[in-house]
Amino acid sequence: MRIKTLLTSALFAKENEVLTPVALPHTWNALDGQDGGADYWRGIGTYELKLPDPTKGKKQYIEFLGANHVATVYCNGRELGTHKGGFSTFRFDLTPAMKAEGNVLTVVVTNGVSDIYPQNADFTFYGGLYRDVNIICVSQSHFDLDYYGAPGIKVTPVMDGNNANVEVEAFVTNPKAGQEISYTINDQEGNMVAQTISADTKACFTIENVHKWHGCKDPYLYGVQAALLENMYTLWFSHPNMEQIIYWNLVDGYAHVWDPDPEKIRAAAQTPRHSLIFGSRTISRS
């Protein structure tokens, strides 16, 4: 089974300063980023985090839900890699670098000028580990945690009249013979709509007379669950939200939404777009 532990404290220092305790999540622009000017501090900050002792025979991952703007991660002095882009989840495998006890994670983060888009905008680039940091303990065989910060499950819904054809694809690390995957689709109330258990890493469903998502008028969402089974024992359980089931089409590489009763959409924030459209979700591993 997966065990996720939230890390809530660290030592932190800006360049040429002494490490001091801080609570996580943390940004060094909590005050100067709110004064309305463009004079907030942009530079390099270093975090040190004490890690829980690893569980023998399990894989250990460190997960960052957001580190702005570029982060380089070390475990016990060993470089694990660098992530570029301040608005997307990323993970590194800690297992090869960990000791039986006394493990320290060092994260060097910069929100300074770089080659990562964007560099100027009408909002503050809050530097630091400004979203949750987790350590994840999993079995050797598990849904892939290295797949672009995703949960290891990909859901693709396509409308066909009043029905929805849904493909669920699982990405498994270290698969074993005899393993199966349980795929389940639930409605918004948690009632099971469809289920299958298969050794295949893809499952296809048809939801008849599907309840379509309709913005603020009716923001209805289905959910998908996947469980990795070995001798009917659950090794891993994942439940990402299914993407909104709506009329959609791809035109010139961009997603255009089509609905029989169009609704005006106003954007509250653009930060996820920077990570997904403009390609700033970049990881290099050492």
C-alpha cells in the first residue's frame, strides 16, 4: 500500500544567510510580494528537511506540488535532479540515496531570472517551496510516480451523442506476472457506474446518457479509481478526478469547448497554463 507523509518543517536560508526554522509550505516573498511593486526579492534559497527513516523493501519518493521557479534536489549530498517550472507537481526517487536513518534532503530553489517562461507578468513569482511537500512510501510494484507528476492513471473521455466512451490507462512500474488492475468509474455521488478487473493496462467503458459537465450551472464530475492487485491484495490505490465530460474538439492543436448552451468563462488564474501549454514542466535526473 501507499503511505504519504506531509512534511511540515524545514531549515531555510537565502544566499549568504544562516539556516533558520520555517514551516512548510513556505515562500520568501510572503511580505515583499504583496506591496504592489515589482521590487520583491528574486534569488536563491536553500531548504534542509529531515526525512523519516525508510521502510525496508519499499520505494521512497519525494513529492513537490510546487517549487518556484527552478529546484535542484539532493538527498544526503547526492544530486537527484532538477525541475524547471514553478506550477507543476514533480517527484524524485529517494531510494538509492537513502540510509537506514539520519537522512537529509536539500532543495536549492531560485525564482531569479532564467530561461523558464514566464519571466515577467502581472503577478508575483513567489519563490520557494510554496506548496505541499510529501514523502511517499510504495511497494516495488506501483502506479508510475515518474510520469510527469501525474498519479499514474490517464483518463480520456470522448462524447458520442448522449454517451461517453471512456478510456482509462494505467502506467505500472515494475509490473509482475499475475497482477491485475481494478478499474472503477463512480458518479458524483460515489455510486459505481462501471467496473472491470483485468491484467491489461487499458480499460474502455461506455457511459450511457452521461451527465455532462456544464460550468457553474452544473459542475458535474465523474470519478475514476484504479487499484493494483496482487493475489487480490491491493498494492496501490489511485483515484484522480475524471476530466470534465463535455462536448469538445481539437482545432489547430488547441482544445475548444463546444456546448449546446454556451456559457461565458472567466479565468481566475493563469499559472497552470504556464506549466501545461508552454512546456515548462521539465525534469532532468542525475
